[in-house]
Amino acid sequence: TKTSMQENSVHPVQKKFYIETYGCQMNFADSEIVNAILLEKGMNQVTEAELADIILVNTCSIRENAETKVWNRLKEFRGLKAQNKSLTVGVLGCMAERIKDQIIEEEQLVDIVVGPDAYRDIPRLIEEVEDGRKAVNVLLSLEETYADIAPVRTTGNGVSAFVSIMRGCDNMCSFCVVPFTRGRERSRPLESILNEIRQLSDQGYKEVTLLGQNVNSYKDGNHTFSTLMDKASLLDPEMRFRFSSPHPKDFPDELLYLIAERPNLCNYIHIPAQAGSDSMLERMRRPYTRDQYLQLIEKMKGIIPGLSLSTDIIAGFCGETEEEHQQTLSLMREVEYDLAYMFAYSERERTLAYRKFEDDVPEEVKKRRLSEIISQQMSIQHRRNHDEIGQRHVVLVEGTSKRSEQQLSGRTDTNKIAVFDRKEFEKGDYVEVEITGATSATLIAKPIAKTSLGAYYSAVLEA
Ligand code: 5AD
Ligand code: SF4
């Protein structure tokens, strides 16, 4: 209990927690907030579930298979609970609200359920469980941004970090459960974001990805997402910035010019299309047409030379015809994305699609369409990566390559993974490389020299 922890100073009972994270980057950023909250309470973090007194699973609801993975994991933890009666298991994040009753009463799998806006309450909920109760807080908030909590990044590479700039989502795409799991959209104060970036810069981080469900609608007084990017990029010219995700409906031109002009704003934009036909976009409640989307892409490519683009695509949404599927394929050929996240539609309770449409595309058809989308995308990526052979890039080294100790791995400004011989280079270095080979997922490179963003770009300007 609390008192024995404070009084027993010789052998303090320090609870050990373990946290496992599923889903999007936002969820990983949230787990770093939870780390901070629990470490601040004097708990210790462990990296294996078997060593923990408290196991927390930060969950995702976006598709059914994301939830299935979590259910299976919770069943494994039930085994651990059988061996260790005092083990506490908690579910955090997007699954919390929807399955709180099921989790606690029917399955007896978990003791604590905490929604995305209630993480400050976790220490209290843990105490409640110690008193023998189940503990739940799934209240969503209109204000919570955890602005004052400095995330503790225990699992990252020490080079690149995620910084959350807003929470929730007001877009209401008809397929998406996020507005229901994460609540209303709200922006974190500009100063607290800039402070976090300053701290990361002081700690030696070289790359920051600003995160929100719809970053273009960031707002703090008069400050917009473009002002935020502007101010962030000036804090540390040797720190790179990315962001995820903007919405095609309102991408600001001024941000495109800013990206083109600033060496440390990466020439890479993730711009989810979801589908390629007007009829499908309308059913999805995506407020743009195919033409408007393609015009935006043309503008982006025109303003930012060498721009790399990625997207999200859903196959087999409600009522999808073969013609609509063909239009998605043709949109992807027209844009030529460098990367795409491609999914089969998975019906989610509470969404507009669940209430209004029928999930009527047969499973085999969904699968076939998805695999056509994926294989076309793989061949586009293969060709585009091959076209890079002979070109030079600046790679930020993230660590040792998975395949060989002798090789380093990092990302180009355009967000492509590049591997090259280690030589004298280290994690956190910017290395100028020449591309010598490619697959659909990786660039093989030859290192030229260590560089800095400023040096590289002034050389480019002179040439
Ligand atoms: N089924 C399949 N994919 C979905 N996404 C969101 N909701 C669903 C769903 N119900 C995809 C979208 C989104 C990405 C994060 O996940 O493409 O952009
Ligand atoms: Fe999953 Fe969406 Fe929640 Fe992220 S916001 S964890 S993708 S449901």
C-alpha cells in the first residue's frame, strides 16, 4: 500500500510496470506520457511482462484484427495472472471505452481500464485495484492534451522522436472509429510543443515527427500548423521535422512553400486519399473529389522538387463496385506514391458506416482487391526506388541495420530507409550517400561523407 511504500525506506516496495503498445504513432507517444506519469510516482519500468507487477496494454480499435491481437495477448497475460495472484493487468487506449464491461466482468482478464484522456488517473486506479476493486476511467475530455507532462522515451532509438501536438478528431470519416475512441479535437499550446522540441534538441535528438489526427486544423490562438512548423524549424537547424497526418481537404499552400524553403522540413508528405472515385469519397465522407485531390498533389509536386508522397487506402468499403476499385488503382498510378498503407475495410461499431451502410463487399473480394492494390503499389515502389540509383541523399543514421552489424540504417529526407557500410559513422550522424541499389522497401547506398543539413543544402544551392 501507499503508506508501507513511504515508511519502509530500507526495502521500498517499488512496483514494476511493463507497457506494451499497439496501433498508431499517437499511441506510442501516449505510452511515453504514461511512462512519465508512473515513473514520477516512483515506479520502475521493466521490459518484460514476466517481471512486472503491473502490465499495461495500450490498445488500438482501428480494425478488427488490431483488437484481435490485443485479445490474444490479454489471454496470454491471464496465464501470468494465474501464476501471480497480485499481478495487475490494465487496458489503455482506444479499446477501453468500447469493451470496458466485457473486459472486466465477462472475461475477468483485466483489472484496470483507462481511456486515452484519463492517463493522469492511472496511479489512483492502481491504488483502487490494490484495495481489491476493479478500476475504470474512460471519460473523454475537451481539454486534456498532457501539455505539462514531459514524455519519457524508453523504447525509441534516441535519434527520432514523436511529439503530439493535438488530440482527438472532428472529421467523422464514415469508416473511422477514432472520433469515438479519442473524442473531440483539441490542440496543445504552442509554447509547450516548442519547449518539448527544445528539450529533445538538448538531449541530442535529430528528428521530430509532429503528430495529430488532422494536423492542418492545429490551432492555438492565432497560431496555425504552418506557424508551428515555422517556429519549430527555426529552433534547431540541424533537427529534421516531419508530420502526420494532414487532411487533403485543407492543406495550406504556405506550408508547401515553407517545406520547399527550409532544409530541415522534410520533403515527404503523408496525404491519405482513402479511395479514388468521387462516389466512394462521398460515402466515406471525405470532403474532396478525385480531381481536387489530384490538383493538390500536382501543386505539392510543383512547389517541392523531389517530393516523396505516401497515403492510406481502404479496399472494399461499403458498396464498392469494381469500377470504384479500378479508380482507386488508377489514382495510385497517377500519383505514384513512394509508400502506401493499404487496408481491407473493417466495420467498426458506432461509426456512420455501421449505422447507415451495409458491409456488403464479400471477404474474398475485399482480399482480392487489396492484393491488387498492394501488388501494383509494390511495383511502383520498386521502379521509383530503382530510379534513385546514382542519386545522392542525406541519411540520418538511426542505428545498426537489421541484416548486418557492419551496416548502418537510417532514413533519407524523403523517408526512405537506406542501408550502407558502417565505416566511421555513428547513430545520429547525417551522412551524404549515393544510392547504388534498391528493392521496393529499401535503398542500398554507398556513404560519401558525414555532413550537416546546413552544409549539404548550401552546397546544393551553389551547384
Ligand atoms: N477499416 C479499414 N481501415 C481503416 N482505417 C480507418 N478506419 C478503418 C476501417 N474501419 C484506415 C484509414 C486511416 C488509417 C489510419 O486506417 O486508411 O487513414
Ligand atoms: Fe488505433 Fe486510431 Fe486509436 Fe491510433 S487513434 S490507436 S490508429 S484507433
